[in-house]
Amino acid sequence: MIEQSPGVRAEAWAPASVGNVCVGFDLLGHSLGGAGDRVRIERIDDPDPAAPVVIEPIEGLPIDLPLDPSKNTAGAALLAMHRALDLEAGLRVRITKGIPLGSGMGGSAASAVAAVVAANALLERPLAREALYPFALAGERIASGSLHGDNVGPQLVGGLVLALPERLVRIPVPEGLWCALAHPHLELETRRARAVLAEPFALEAVVQQTAALAQVLAACYTDDTGLLDGAIRDVLVEPRRAPLIPGLDRVRSAALATGALGAGISGGGPSLFAWTTDEAGATRAAEAMGEAFAEEGLEADLFTGPVAGPAARVLGREP
């Protein structure tokens, strides 16, 4: 049993993220500042053993999300943590959503990550961030139906991360690399975005995708942004998801026309992202993507930030 401290409540924030980064489906992702979820955890000293995690009504959304912890990403993550650490106290959870649902910005993962980071702050001996990874994965599984860490990994530790099944590998980010993201006012459920991937892929496409992933990783480890030009492409997943996102080709082309290194779908979509060599380039790319979505009749929220984005953080703790 891992003891909990006398702390009564803690609050944490987790950032949005760009999953897959075109080349690393379910494996590669980076955090992105500018949007995020907040979760407050309050200690329950005499919990119902059958219900050690209690979720209060969720704020920040026009629709209701499940309050049953086993069906909620934050709740499932906390249940996994509670069982694994054999905690005595219960946990009351308040979630404030800052990331739109079905946006491709890692919203379901962010709630899970913020929850376990806040709960960790109430432990007598808090665990290392990487040790929280399997708990956050258990939460993400509720939304996507599978265990993949391309969102929870970078949200936990920050920056660009290779999320393997049992460990996280931080990837060095070339100095000055920025991201632009355009989120159209359109919801695309993660499970629907994954359903179109059921059929097998051609070997030739798999080889092309593997080459692109290797090129991106080589660029990062050698600090050579020139290698990134043309490497950020998705020949596997994006062609199948294109029909789900109005104007995908138009929006991607608009970003590339500004000089972006590459552009594609963020996570399961419908948001699109682009990588640029500096902040000014990210601003240009974001504006161009927003205008392209507008031509499709869609309003879009625009975000920019370093690819070496922030990690989840504790906002406060009451002893």
C-alpha cells in the first residue's frame, strides 16, 4: 500500500496535444500549449469501498459526459491508479474541460492525465511522471477503445514523445520548431475515426510510412530541420480519414503554401496541424488554415506553440 498524505485536494492542468504527427500512428505525439483541461481531486477519508472515485458534474461543455468513473477517461485512470497503489482514501473529481470534444487535440487524454497528476500530488511520496503512464493509458482506452500513448505521453512529460506500450522516450526537438493548429467547429469521434482503418494496408504504403517516420526521427536527433521538409506526410491513415474532414486537401495545401515543413491531421481529426521553422511561420500557417476552413463554410479556432510544448502541471495543493 502506498500512503496518501494529509493533503485534502489538488488541482492539475494538462495541455492539448498533436497525436500521430502524420508519421507515427499511435506512437508519436507532442504537447501543444494554448488549450488544456483542469482536474481537481479532493480526498475522501471514508469512501464507499464499491465507489472509491466520485465524479462531480463536468464543467466547460455544452453536453454531459459520463459521471460513471468506469466510463469516464479521468475516472477510469483514477480507478486504475487506486487499484494499483491500493489507496485507502477515495477521490472526488471535478473536471473542467478546455479542449473541445472530438477535436483531435487529445481532449480525452488530457482529462486522464490531469486527473492522475493531481491525485499523485496527494501521495506521501509522489511517483515519477513516467510511472503515471499506465494509469493515464487506462483512461485513454475508454475514449478510443485501445491502448495508445501518442497523446497521454507528451501531455505527461512535455514535448515530442515516442510512446511505446510500456515506456516513454523523449525525442529532441530542433531549436525554433513551431506548430500551428486549426480546429474547425466540427466534432469527429475518435472511435469513428479509427473505424475507417479496419482494412489491411498495402505493404508499399507501410514502407513509405516507415521511411517518413525514420526521416523525422533522424531530423530531430541530428538537429537538421532540412530533413523535415517533405517528411511530414501520412500515406496510411490520412487517405482513409480524408472523407471525414471537409476541405482537408485545401487546408493542408494552404499551410504548405506559407512555407510550412509539412501538414496533416492532428490525432483522429478534424483538426489539422503544420510544423514550421519559427513562430512567425506558425502564425502564417494557422491563419492560412483558418481561411481555408472558412472557404469550406467552417469556423476554426487557431493555436500556435512550440513543438517542445509544456507538460501537465500541478496548479495548487491544499495540505
